[in-house]
Amino acid sequence: MRTIHVMFDSGLTSLERESIRDGLIDFKERFPNKDIVNYRSRQWSTGSSYCSADWFIRQARLKQAISGSGLNVEVLLDLMREDPGQKAYPHIDVLFTSCDLTRRGLKTCYGATSDRFTVQSLYRYRYLRLDDRIALIKWTLWHELGHMLGLSNNIHCANRGCAMHQGKDFDETIRFAREMTRTNRIYCPDCTKKISYGGNTMRAS
């Protein structure tokens, strides 16, 4: 079974970090068999290789071919794949960043997921009103965990009350996230069952 590491860079606000942790607590309540353990939580400034989200981001900026304010998410994902710990201790990586992201063919993007790696930017969430920002951070966490734990990236749920449902645009996704927060729902019964049969351990920073 795969372990999930959830990490975030030091540029996140206390509200954003708390929203991620609250989302993890909500997830744990639905899936009590998943273990949540602190990981890389106090090593933002050590500079040690692969020690933190900040290290991955610094290296990605050095490696990306085009300079600018946007961080190339594909370069960042490649670095995460190269982590020697993946060979010794295979795991899923979820990284939240305060940086704006770009990718090939796009000036900006909210994030990207590939196999057992995902990078999600909260940069553009900061333009939202407070309650929508909190709801969307939690939805993003739940949605990507769902993909990592049993639902492939091209599978989305038809149930509009499920975190695995994909809105047709950003505004619709915000409305779904807001409604899920109001009703205290995350996954529909079918997606809950599929995720329950996924990996069995989750770690967070």
C-alpha cells in the first residue's frame, strides 16, 4: 500500500495551512484506517536535498528553462519523481505551493497530477473571498487525494455533491466546494468505497 506525503511551502499563510490540516482531519474522519503522521514539518530552511517543499521549489526555479514569475509545474513534478526516497520508500507526494504555476502551452495553471505526484497552487485562490478560499483549498485536497487513492486522473464522478465531481469551469467548482462545506459532505458512497480500497497510510507536514 502507498503512503501519502502532504507538504506545503513556507509561503503559505497560517489560514491556508490550517485549511489543509482541517481538510486532512475531515478526510481522516471518513477514512479512520488512514494514518496521518507529520512529515518534513520543521525543515523548511535546512537546505538539505529533498527535505521540504521549499527545496523542491528552489531547485525547480534553477532548472526551468524560461525565467519569470511562474513556476514550471512539469519541472517540479520531474524533481519529485527523482527523489531517491521514492526508490527506498515508494510514496505519493502532494505538494501545495504559494507560487503561481505555468506549464507547457499555458501561461498559468492551478496544478497538475501525474501518477503518484501532484502539485497544487493556492496563488490564485487568494483573490477569492475568505470562505470560498477555505472551501476550495479543502476541495482541492480531497479531489487530488481521491485521484491518488483509487480514481485515475481521467475519472470524475457524476454526483454533483461529491468531491470527485469536476466543475465545467472555476466558478462552478467554487460553488460545489461551497456547498460541500455547508453540508459537511466529501465523497459519494461509490467514490468512498473506491478510495477505501486504495493506499492505507497518509503523512502530512
